[in-house]
Amino acid sequence: MTTSKPGVVLVDDHVLLRSGLASLIRGFGEYDVLFEACSGKDLIRQLKYSRRPDIVLLDINMPDMDGFETACWLKRNSPEIKVLALSMYDTDSSVVRMLRNGAKGYILKDIEASELRMALDSIVEKGYYYTDNVTGKLIHTISAFDEPELRVRRLLTLNERELEFMKLVCTEWTYKEIADRMYLSPRTIDGYRDALFEKLNVRTRVGLAMYAVKNGIVSLET
């Protein structure tokens, strides 16, 4: 009995880029491109008539329901579908927001074909794909959570203000906006950030956000 190849759907409002990616993925020979969509709404419409994809390669910046909204919709309505975010930018806020909305990977549009294939393979085999370029030391951060005693000790060292800061790190606000929200100076916020980097053994805002999610400081459902 033959097993069907993993199904991939591409969602991007740029037709040439979308078609080029579809041809590239078909050329790998290990994936079925089920269909292409120009927006989140178009994706939702076509899902009603298609085999359920294993992976949705999802652009972030689109009119008529962008990638953030679409990822959130998929997490709520079809959590079995893995989202691989596609963007021109690797800003902390974009990465954090897509991860919170359920994305299992985040790649840039200027990557090599070999990395795209690696990303698809990793999502099929492992369920996720995170690169050092986008998430800093994300994989290292996740692996640290396998040590329960160390995790508990670190959590116990956090005070209420640091926990509040950790929650705000998981939003789209800049550090300056977080400072305003907490009625603190930007310099004080920088001090919180650097102290938490040291305490939690992370090096990026994404690392802080992932720590907060993994330890229940924030919920992906909120």
C-alpha cells in the first residue's frame, strides 16, 4: 500500500514568488503541493474542498487577513496543520507573535532552496524548525527545560516585577513601550532584560518569550 506524500499549501499574495516556491517544492519530489492561496481568507475557503495539508507555508504580510490572523485561525480550528511562517523580516516582534500564534517554524524569503527543504523535512520529522539566525539560542533554551530542578530554581528567583516584564515581552510592544506600561525608565527595563538573560541563561527576546511560554508564565491560548 502506498503512503501519500506530505501535503503542502502555499499562502502568499505575490503570485510569482508563490508559483516559484510551488515549483521548487514539487521539484524536491517528496511533497505534494495541494493548492496555492493569495490570503488567509482564500486559504480558509479552499480548505473546504481540499485534502487537509500537513504544512502551510504562510506569508506574514498579506492584505485581507494576514499571516498572524491566519496562523491564529489555524491553531484554533485545525491544530494538526503545521504552520511554517515566511517573511522578509526577522524582527523579534514578528517572530514572537508568530510563535505565540502557533507557527512551528520561521524562515526568511531569501533562504537557499536547501534550507527550505531542510525546514519542510524538519517539520515533518520533528514537528518544528527554528534557526539560530531567527531565534538566537532557542533550541538551547528549549533543551534547558528538560532539567526540572534547574527550571524550578530559576522560577523561584523571579520577583513580581520580573514576571510582569516577562509577560509584556511576549507582546508586540517595544522595550520603550514596555517601560511606559510599567511606569519605569527605559534604562531600568534594560536592567530587567539583562538580569533575566543572566538568570535564565538566554540571550534574546525570543528566548525570554519561549521560557515564559514553556513555564506557564504566559499562555498560548490568550
